[in-house]
Amino acid sequence: MVVVRTPIGGHNEEEILMYPMNCCRLARVLRPWRRAAAPLIALTCCAAAHGQLVVADPNFVPGGGGYSSRAATYQWDDGAGENNYRFNVTGEYAMLAQYASVPGAEYITSVSIAWGGGCNGMAARVCVWEDPNDDGNPTDAVLLAVKNVVGANASSNIFNEYLLDSPVSVNGKFFVGFVVTANASQFPIRIDAQPSYVAGRLWYAVSSSTLDLNNLGSAAIPPTDWNASGGALGYEMIRASGTNGGITYQGELKEADAPAAGPVDLRFRLLSSSVGGSQIGPTALATNVALVDGRFTVQLPFEGVMFDGNARWLAIEVAPAGSGSFTALSPRQPLTAAPMAHHSYTADRSLTADSASSASWSGLIGIPPGFADGVDNDSGGDITAVVAGPGLIGGSASGSATLSVAFGTSGVLATAARSDHTHNWSELLNIPSGFADGVDNDSGGDITAVVAGTGLTGGSTSGTATLNVAFAGNGVANTAARSDHSHSISSLDASDGSPADVVQVDATGNVGVGITPTTRLHVLSSNLITGTTAAVTGGDFAVTLSTGQGMRFAYQGIQSVLADGSANNLRLNPVGGGISMFAPVNPADSVLYVDGSVGIGTVTPATLLHLASTASPTLRWQDTSAGGKSFHIGIASADDTFRIAESGVGDRVIITGTTGLVGIARVPTANRLEVEGNASKTASGSWLANSDARIKTNVRSVTNALDTLDKVRLVSFDYTPSYLAAHPGLEHRRYLNVIAQEFAQVFPDHVKPSGEKLADGSSILQVDTHPLTIYAAAAVKELNSRLKESVNAQKSTEQSLRGARGEIDRLTMENRQLRERLDQIESKLNSLSR
């Protein structure tokens, strides 16, 4: 991040500049606008007490005939903003403050904002979002309320309160903020600078167009903590007003005599009658309300002042959650008093009032001093009389006092003059001396005579003096020639008489120098301009200043001559019918030399070389040596493309003017880069693509890869003769790939039109075979997993076999032992039988 600070007097504002960089990254450059007297090395920090969440006691307190709730304010700022910012982008951006709901203040009724510089009359939207998982990050925030507002009280630390159309309920963490359209003259972000800023309390999001308030994560710059902006650490001047739920309402919804299933959206209005009547207070909206056996419980923001003892009814509308299609329930539900409410309505809850519905003035305590005398509009002052001063008349010591201007004559100090009064000349003061005698046009000069000088006649010492020009013949020094006089000679000689007739003028007005003229100015000379900057000789015609500087013109060019007689570094000579420019010292050093911008087809070149034409402006580069190449570079007006072509071969590179697509040896129609024939790179692995986890969502592992790949047919083929004819760069050989129509059955998102057409006008399809690489790798993983399972099963079988072999060995041993015992028994029986 690059931080650049530039002071501009009269401002305390900063802009955060967003510039697109490689790989679609956005670099942020902070440009603060500071007051001229402010330090340039750092942004100022407020040393006052840091802001914190300030919430009044949210509990209910007794009120006349009912109850009311204390207002609660959510805020981080300390009330004084030091820095104003804006994002220098095209589109919309949002600022969000994160708060945690406080019991008793879960209903947000308004959002208050202190705007930065230049924001009076600015259109904006204030919003409230819920944090669905309470992680403190608004990337997945759910929009609860939005309201169009107008900025006011810019850079004044005055909070403008914007009431929501309907209070919204918040639970846990939530966000409040504003959304504005980028404007170079508006700095809406006003920051209360606090070095102890806690990360996660302030966020911003920036879009290149309209910000999606229901999906902030889709913005070009998704929600980002303020500490990453480069601005002064601190908190945005955004606050929210919260209140308690007012009353608790429980209800039951049935559909076809069975408990209704949720969730639902509910809309409530408090009315003065069971039919018709007037609405009391705001419309309350409860969204995504869960139903338990059709039953629900909601908090409604209806406060005590709405319940004055008169009957009240509740109008309810219901809609499937998020549908916006509400159905009114009938009849309206009457609101009856709770037992304790009957008790609180009586006068014994008050220490000073006779009853809850009325009270005597004499029984009030804490009356403000201005009302202590019982007289309204009593300013409390001590004026006892109104007296007319100089220039006024009227006044009184009691009752209604009237003053009037005392109009009188001019110049009387104690009276006033009317706006249409006049003055007499004799009454004017400080009259200039030139007018003191009262005579106009008196110059006050002392001319006594007008005398005719050389070339004039006439004059006088009194009365009116007239002067005339003394016209006479040619050559008389003390007389003047008429404007229509003529000369008898038609040529001029050199000062010494030789050569004669060096300048001639014919009857038609043509002038010749050294020759009888045949044109308006005709000069005869065999001189040439020769030499370098060290010496200048020759020249047919020269214009020279008194300093010795000037211009010399001759058959082979023009030179600008310096005062010391040397030439500057520009020389033009006609060669072969054209005009060439040579280097100032050695003409062989360059063919063209221009000190400045060159325009061809334009008199206002915008670059060092600017070509302008209505018919395909093109440059040509040609190697004139044997076998040299010739290339053309320029715009083809017929199809608005920029082309680099080789003479006799065709286009090498084509860039389309409307789409910016680039083609190598072909006209691109569908992709950012299209190549006719082969393309290669220096090494494998050097062609990369963005694959960062932070730019991905809905990530799933690839499964069933073997089955998927089994559906793809891999083929070898030859291209058709017509396609080979259209693409002469293709080799006549067997190729390997897939069939686009078959591939689309397995990977439909990886087949699209190429922009090329067949003879029947249908599009030729192209494929992205990258899925084969990914699925092949996934298939290897599946095979490896199956191999591991097989190995584990084999090991288990071997282990079981080893156990069986042990059992067999044991049984064999036991059998041998039994055989030996049986043999012993048989031997004994045999002995007994003998």
C-alpha cells in the first residue's frame, strides 16, 4: 500500500483510491486532504475519551396509565469526528458498524449519521443487517431494513436521525450503516480517530456498480475491516437507537383446522376500532417467525403512550416467510387489560396527582422559573419603559409602546431625512475646486497661443485656433506629402551605383531583386545554404533582427540563424521531390529528427507520434535489403480492428476494437486470446491460474471420478477437408481429443461456441478439457483409496488365516496326543486279553 499525503487548504478530507492491478487485485492508495496548517507526516488523533457502547437502562418504568421504555443508543464514537474520507471508485460503497444487541433494546427504530464534507443533499441509503452466525463479519449479513435518505449538516458533528419505516428486531450481533454512490466532491465517511480502535467494529465494502445489499460478499471488495483501508484508525459516526419490545403477543395459526407450519412473516397494526378506525403508532413487521404446533410469540413495539385507556384492536397479516404476499386475518384481535394494568391506571400509583388521568397545576412540583408566574410568553426581562431617542417619536412606560421615525428638513441632526429627499447645491460640502465657480467645462489651463510648427500652417493667439498640414512637392523637408503622391522612378540602385537596378518594380506592382520580376516578389541568386552549426553561409533571402538573429531562406532550405552567425539544430532540404530533415551536426546521423510531437493527419498530436485518418491509419516498416521483410501496423476502419500484418503473408496479430479480444493469425470472436495453429511455452508448469481459497465458495470434493470418466469417449480423428482448407496452418495428421457434443453430456459447462461458423451458419463448438485433468487426478485418488482398502482387507484375511493355522496346529497336536493315549489304551487291552 502506498500512502501519499497532499495538503489542500480549507479541507480536512481524504480519499481512498482504488486502482485495478494485475490478476484483478485492487491496490489501495490513501490521499488525505488536510488543512494547510496540519502536520503532513501523520493524521491527527483525538485525545478525548474513547467511544464505547452506551445503553441506557432498558427496563420499563411507570408511566401515565401504562408503561414506556427508555431509549437506548448503540455507538462507538465519542461525538467528535476528525477526518473525512471517500472511496475513489466507480460504483457504490458501504460503511457498516458492528454492535451486539442489549436485552431490552433489541428493536432498532432509527439510524443516526454525522456526515462528512460536501454531503448536504447527497442521496444515500441507511441499512440494518443481522449477523446470522454471530461471527462479527458482515460477508454473510442478512438485510433487515433499508431506507432512502438525504445527507445534511455536513462536517458539523450533528447527527441526523433517520427513522426506519418499521422497527426491526435484532438478536446477538448486528450491523448498521449507509450506502452511497461514489462522488468526487463528497466525503461522506466521517471518522472519530481513536488509536485504540478494536478490529471488527467497522467495515467497508466497495462495488464497481450497484452494491447488492442482500449479498455483500459478492462486491468487488467484499466486507473488509477498516484497519486495512489505510485511513486513520477510529470509528464511523454511525449510531442506532434501540428500544424494548413494547408488548408481548402470543397467537396461534391454523390452516384447514390443523396447526400451520412455519416459518412465516407477520405484520401488525394497532387500531382504534374493530372496523375502520385510525392506526396508532408504526406498522410492526416480524420476519421468519418459527411456529411450534402453530403457536408463536413476538415482541411488538407499541409503547405506553399508545394505550390511554381507550379500547385497542390488533390487525394481523400473515405471509410465507420471504414471499411478501400477506393475507389479512379476520376479525381484528381486541387487546384487553392485564390485572396489574387496572391497578396502575388508578391514582394511588401517583404521589402528587389526584388521578392518573388529571392533575392540578397547583400540585405540580419542579415548575421551570419561566412559568412560575403562570403567564405564558413572559421573557423574564425587566424593561419598564420605551423612550424615543434622537430621530424617533413616540414610546410609552406601559401598555403597547409605538416608535416612529421623526421626518424633518434636511441637515437637522435630531431628525431623519426621507429616502426621496433632495439637496440644494448651496448646501453641498467639499465641492472640488474645479467646480467652485459654478461654471462647467472650465479646464483651468493657461494656454495663451497656438503656433504652427514644422509641416503645419495656421495657429492663433486668441479665439479659435486652426492648424493645417503644409502639403508640398517631394523632397522638401519642411512640408508633408499627400497619401496619394507617387514616385517617378521604377528601380533602385545599390548605394555605390553598382549593380544598377538591384530592385525593380513593374507597372503591376511586382518586385524583383536582381531580376526583372514576373511574380509579386522575385529574387535571383545562385547561392545555397551550406555549412553546419559552426558556420552558416549562403542564402537568398534573410530576415534579421537588430540582435543578429533571424531566418535565411534559399533553394535548398531554411535556417534559423543565431546572433553569433551559427545555425540552430533544424535544417530542411528538398531531396527527390520530398522534404527531409537532417541531424544538426552530421546529416548522416539521422533521416528524420524532430524535437517535439509529430502529427500526421492532425495538427494537435496527443503523443510523440500521432496518426489520424478516416481511412485506416497505418504505419509501414520495410527492410530494403535483399530478402528484407515488410510489415504494416495500424487500424482497419472496415471492422475497427488493430492489425500487425506481413506483406505477402497476411495478418500476424489482430486486436478487436469493440471487445478487446486478441487473435494471433486469426480474427478473435469468442475468447480473450485465440491462436491459429500451435502455441507453446518455454517450460511446463509456467501457465498459471488463480486458485486462492479466499476467492472460492461452495467448495465440494470431486467424487465418482471413475464413473464420470467412464462416460467420456476419447477419440483420434482427422479434420475435414473444408476445415483444413479454412485453416492452412493445420497439419494433415491424426489428432487426439474428445467430441464436443458428447463432452457436453458429461461436462455441459465446459463446451461453448467458438465464434467460427460452418457453411450452414451453425456455430463450431469448442471444449475446455481441463476437467479431464482434475477428474483423472480424482480417479487416481479413488483407485488409491480402493487399493488401500484391498490391502487392508488382504491383511485382515492373512491375519485370519494365521489364526486358523494356529488353531489347526493346536488341533493337530491335540489329535496326536489323543492318538498316543488311544494307542496306550489299545496296548493295555491287548495285554489283558492275553
